[in-house]
Amino acid sequence: MKVTVWNENRHEKQNSVVADIYPEGIHGAIASFLKEESLDVNTATLDEPEHGLTDEVLNNTEVLLWWGHMAHDEVDDTIVEKVRQRVLDGMGLIVLHSGHFSKIFKKLMGTSCDLKWREADEKERLWVVEPSHPIMDGIGQYIELEKEEMYGEHFDIPAPDELLMMSWFEGGEVFRSACTYRRGQGKVFYFRPGHETYPTYHNEEIQRVIKNAVRWAAPTPRTKPVYGNVKPIEQIEAKMK
Amino acid sequence: MKVTVWNENRHEKQNSVVADIYPEGIHGAIASFLKEESLDVNTATLDEPEHGLTDEVLNNTEVLLWWGHMAHDEVDDTIVEKVRQRVLDGMGLIVLHSGHFSKIFKKLMGTSCDLKWREADEKERLWVVEPSHPIMDGIGQYIELEKEEMYGEHFDIPAPDELLMMSWFEGGEVFRSACTYRRGQGKVFYFRPGHETYPTYHNEEIQRVIKNAVRWAAPTPRTKPVYGNVKPIEQIEAKMK
Amino acid sequence: MKVTVWNENRHEKQNSVVADIYPEGIHGAIASFLKEESLDVNTATLDEPEHGLTDEVLNNTEVLLWWGHMAHDEVDDTIVEKVRQRVLDGMGLIVLHSGHFSKIFKKLMGTSCDLKWREADEKERLWVVEPSHPIMDGIGQYIELEKEEMYGEHFDIPAPDELLMMSWFEGGEVFRSACTYRRGQGKVFYFRPGHETYPTYHNEEIQRVIKNAVRWAAPTPRTKPVYGNVKPIEQIEAKMK
Amino acid sequence: MKVTVWNENRHEKQNSVVADIYPEGIHGAIASFLKEESLDVNTATLDEPEHGLTDEVLNNTEVLLWWGHMAHDEVDDTIVEKVRQRVLDGMGLIVLHSGHFSKIFKKLMGTSCDLKWREADEKERLWVVEPSHPIMDGIGQYIELEKEEMYGEHFDIPAPDELLMMSWFEGGEVFRSACTYRRGQGKVFYFRPGHETYPTYHNEEIQRVIKNAVRWAAPTPRTKPVYGNVKPIEQIEAKMK
């Protein structure tokens, strides 16, 4: 399966804390553990031509992962619309952490995707609520992260098709942290953790969820639906003319 | 409750068949039966300034109904975005028939909203599948329409929060015809029937569904959610500083 | 609307802490605030003949509330099945707190309805996640209870039709605390708070949720569905003989 | 993966039409095409001791298929409860056609599972409504069956977690024909077609759906959830004592 990991890749260049945690960038870290799964993994970043998402790249991507934060506005609307069309055509999309505010996620959801947040080194526990889902494969009762940024409800998203995990935060909030959606022929997964100043993507359980999600989001091979003007069943065709 | 019925109002001007069925326009017909419910009903149409949807009108509308077909592209993007913000702020939205392809519905859904169609004077039966829903109040097992345009699956929408009715068409197709969604603080209802060349909105059962939907879509009085940077619970505030 | 509040009413008799908080019983406290809503409210308890749920009572109840805990097993299976049939026929059912383990709730859900729990005087915050729902009418961002019993995930229920509130607990857990279901013609609402040793049902926001839920759960007036062997549409009836 | 195909196997013995279509029984036909998928497939039938569902068989079954019709009442309640526990523990369950009225399906759903029906050699078209779902892998826009028994709405089931296909019937009805549910750790799939007097299970597209469903329903490997009394996070354990 062909996977592309897209990253804004700005914090890594501007903040030595982030660069120390992710010397190959967040995209590099994610690509690295996905490669353990014998997937065909490539990366793309904001400052490449066409953000690294040329038609050739997109047409050959079966699952796209998206991490962005400080430069959502710099993502070109034309590219965003191409990504959306590819999702509707069947490409899987995994949106990570602050990607909740990316143009592509907001466009697919239709809502503001707003939320509460706080940076206070809080403990987070992600509790499993849908234990039979394949994305929860191998995950225990919860995943605990010693320190993370808090995201709190109300999270302004459409009710997810499936709610897989709910987060607890030390400071008093909860959050719908692992949500699936189907849009057109494509599958979309939002996964909350991953603030750039914490080593979250080095956590093996977080990696496991993302690996599972990539497999879950793979396109389902099918003839594409037909839209537009169509004929009736033969039996009544004569009558209807 | 303040209700605004929006209509493109073009077929009525250009096609005498439509004008004969709806001498006051589709908006006039809908407004007329809604007024029986002691609602405060106004209308707005495409060719009015700002399509009749000024800030004053929108800010005073609690539920907006939308019928459009041949001129979706002429609806101004700025107005569409204002309507979307109002829905996210709590205004109810009822999208009728060919409104599936309106800018506002597509923007709130995030998908293409495409479908199959056929104009062949086919019998339609709308079967109730969620009988306890308030929008189904007073409706029997199904509503039968002697002649309607066919809309067929695949209908490229997000899975509805609630599927209330499924249509059967003589020529061999089915359709998800009555779908509810929540978006932000607002409620959205899509209702399939209502091709302009048939007297569908004169059908009392169809009227009943729309009346019920208006009541269901009324805003829920609440303090609006708070978004952005927030403080933790007091007990750990000190620790977190 | 006719409402019956059912309560096990055992803790009140055996534990003076509970009796002090609820001198008229939990059922009495709930009936008392529901009466403010000009509803026709009655109560029924375990130790009455037929648990107070005679055919006459059930046939005249439009919404039933259920609080039980230490004596679920003493509820007669025949009565439970009668209640289930009434729900399928349209009666609303509101299951409170430890009622998650009641026979009626387990029978309607099909799962174990098991969960984690802890009695440790913990702070609970119930966060609103579906702000446009009528049961959330008048509720702010969250309801805070200074001390409650903890219930934690995994809660072994079917995914709710609508998830309205999620609880945060001081000790590290989260819970799906306000869940709606449709079963047959009836509406079911599960609402978590209400441990007998805390004055939870004296909290006005908790009361508001329950009042809203009673209105939401009211039966929808409709012709009942027809089941069994049926005829086809007239057009093809001849052909099919 | 270990799969058990359970069949009532009575029509095959009593009706030569059925015996001619399914000389090895419905279970034999289903087992035969599942074996093409390199699955470890066994069968079990009503008239075997313990209906062929001994503890050893059940504990070694990862996905169970269920076809029953005329003898639902003869299935032993103890066996039904064992099957239910296995589903809640993670075993997949695929319920076929008239299995909608089986004790196991009704117990897991909590509703009557009633529906309309008619035996009139009607054309059925099963339309895909959730094209990205893995159970729809390889399926076109719809599956057409020249002759089948009609099942019509209202189908008294809980709203499915995912609605994958909707049936159109010549005589005027529609039906939710392919429905997924999660119950406990287990996945449940209901699939409508398969009346005993038609060669439905010889149809390759129907076979494809069932093959896909078996893979989808496979248990997800996880530590089982912990229920009951639990401790809080360490940080506040002292305070809470």
C-alpha cells in the first residue's frame, strides 16, 4: 500500500525543542514507524513545490496522513480541493492533532472544528470505548501519556460515524480523540494526540493506533458509483416512454 | 418561531406548468401551509437584493427552508457562508429536493451530494424507518406520491445522524429521502420530494413532514460553547503554573 | 403527559444517610421536581404489588423513569417483559444511574451493560458534546457535581444513537453519561448521575436534564407499523398471482 | 480463521425444492464457498446434540453464521445464551435472512425484529449505500436477484451502526438489507437475502458479500476490558483515602 505522510514542517525548523524530539521532522518520525509495517511510505511537506502533493503523488497515494498547525492558511486552496476529491474517490485520510484546524479537515466536516486547548504538561488518558474496532487492535484499556497539550469539548465536529477513544485530562476536560468518518468512497480518521513539544509519536501504543488506522483507511476496491441521468429497469421502460 | 422560506423562483417564471401548479411560487405554497401552524413565516428569493437574505433577515430567522435547482451557481458565496455560520450558531435548515446540490448543503456536508435521477412520472413510496422520531408524527407506514422525479442511490452524503424515510421508485431505485444532521449548534434536515412539475407540496402528508421538521429544527436555547485557551480546574491550577 | 417514576426504594429504608438526603425517597424527589413542569406524575416502587407497575399503570404511562441498584434481581421477569413491550409500543424510558444494570435496560440493549466504578467522593464534570439536542436545553458547557460515585469506560453498551454528555472524573476516568436510543416505537435515555448517598437529584441542572428528557421521550403519535404477510402494489398484483 | 456455519437444516429435509437447490443443505453451500477463501470452515445443525454448538465448538469459533426459519423455538435457551456471551467476548456473528427472528438475533438487538414479507417471486435489487465499507469490496452499484422473497419496512431493529445496502422490491417495498452492529467485543452483520426456495447462495455476488463479512467480523485481538471496582490514578489516591 502506498502511504504519504504530509507535514507542515515549520515548528521543527523554528523551535529547537521540537527539532530535538523529531530530528527528521514529525513526518520523518511517522514515516519511520510506518515503514516497519512493509508499507510503501513517502513524505511531503508544505515548503516543497505544490506542498509535495503533485497530481502524480496524490494519484499514487492510497492513504494520506496530515499534520499541520501554525501555517494552515498557507496551504493552497487548489491543493486542498484536489486532496478532497481524492478522498471522495477513495483515498484514506488520517488527520493528526492540530490538523483539526486544517483546511482539508474543515472542508470535509463542514463545521468550524473548533475546540478548547491548554498547554500545561497535563497527563492524558485515552480510553477505548469501541473495543472491537480494528483500529483498536492490540490496544489495552487506555493509553496514558505523561504530558500532552489539552484539547477539550465542545469539539465542533459532526457526530463521528464511530467514536473509538475518549480522552481524560488532568485539568478537568474530556475530548473525543479517535473518530472515524466516511466521506464519498474514502475513509477519514481523526486522532488527537501529537503536540509538537512532546515525544508522543515515539510512544509505541500511539504508533500502533496510527498503523492500524492506515490499514483501516485503505481504499475498498469497487466499481465507482454512477451518477446522473439513468434508465429504469427494463420491465417498465416501455411504459415510461 | 420565525421561519424563512427561500426559493430560487426561476422555474415558476419560465415554465407555465410550474406556474400553474404553484401560482404563488414554491415558496408561496410552502409559506402558506406553514402559516397554518401559527409560525411567523416570511419568504426570500434569489433575485431579491442579497437573495432576500440580509443580515437582518438571517439574524431573525430561526428555521430556514431552501429550494433551489437551476441556478445554484448564482447564489453568492458570501451569502452562503453567512447562512452556514448561522446554522453553526443554531439556526435550523431544511433542504428540499434539488437543494441537495445547493452550495449551502454541499458546504455543510463536505461531499459531492451527487445522485442518480430520472424524470419519468414514476410512483414513489416514502417508507418510514424511524417511527418514533418527532418528524414522523402523524405519518402512516408510508407516503405515496403518484408521480415524482426519481432520485436514486448512491447518494453521496455523509451517513445521516438519523435516517427517517427511504424511497421506493417504480423504475427500480431506492433513496435515503429523509435525513437529519447536526452541524455546530444547528439542526439540518434533508427531504427529497418536491420536483417543480408535480404538485408535491400540495400533498398534506408531505406538508405534515415539513411542518414537523420546522418544529424539530428550532434552535435549542443554550449558552454558546466557549472555544480557545482555557484554565484548568482550580485544584490543580497551582501545580500547573 | 403521564409520567411514572419507578424506584427500588430500599437504600432509603436501610441507610439513614440516604433517608436524610431523600426523605420522600429518590422517587419522591424526582416526582417533586417533575410536577413543577405541569406533568401528571405518579410513583411506583419495588415492594408494591406487581412493583406498582400493573397493566393499568403501564398502559397509562407515557414516560417511565427507572432507578434501581441493590435489588435488580428481585424485579419480576414478567413485569420486565411488559415494560419492554410498552417501550417497543412507544412508551419513553429514562434509566438513571445504577439502572444500567437493571433487567429492563440490559434486555433492551442486548449487552452486559457492565462498567467500572469507585466510591471516593470524586468531582464529576459532565461535558456537553451535542449542544443542539433538546435534552441539553438550558444547560451550559458542563454540569459540575462536587462529589459523585465514579463510573468509568469501557461501558458495555451498544454505541448510542446520540451521545449528549461525557463525564470527567477526578480519579482518571471518563464515561458516556447521557445516551439516547430508539427501540421499536419508543425512546430510551440513559443518564449516569444519581448515586444514592449524594444529593444529586436536588441539583437544578441535573433536574433540568431529566425534565428535558421526559419531554423528549414522549411517544410520537402515529399509526403503529403493520408487520407480517402483505400484498404488493396494485400495478403488479395481477402479474404476481 | 475458524468459521462455523450453523443451519436449522429442516426445509432441506422436508421440501424437495429446497433439497434440489441445496443438496448439501444451506450450510453445505455456504461452507463450500467459504472454503475457497482458505478459511477453516465447519458446520453445525439444529438436530445435532447441543445443536452442534458444544463449548468446544463455540470456544474455537471466531465467526459464526446463522440460518434458521421454521424452528427458532426449538433452539435451546442455554445455547442461545452461550452464543451471546461468545459474541460479547469477541466472536463475530453473521445472521442470514429469516435469522432476523432467531432467538440470538432478537436477544442481541432487544427489539421484536419484526418485518413485512411476501412470497411472490419478486425481483430484488440490493443497492450499495456505504461504498467504502470493506464488506462492499468488489460489489458494483447493486446486486440484482431475479426472484426472492420480499422483506419490507418497517424492520423493527435498532438503527444499525452502519447501513450498507438497501433493497428495492418489485411489489413496492424497501428494506435495510445489510446492517452492521457492534455488541460488546463482537461484530454482528445482518444480511437479508437467502430464502430457501431460491438459489440465492449460489449467486457469486451474494457469496462475495458473505466472504467479506466473515473477514470483517473476525475478532480484534485485544486485552479484554476490566469491569468492577477500580482504583484512581496514583496522584490523587492518597487524597481519596
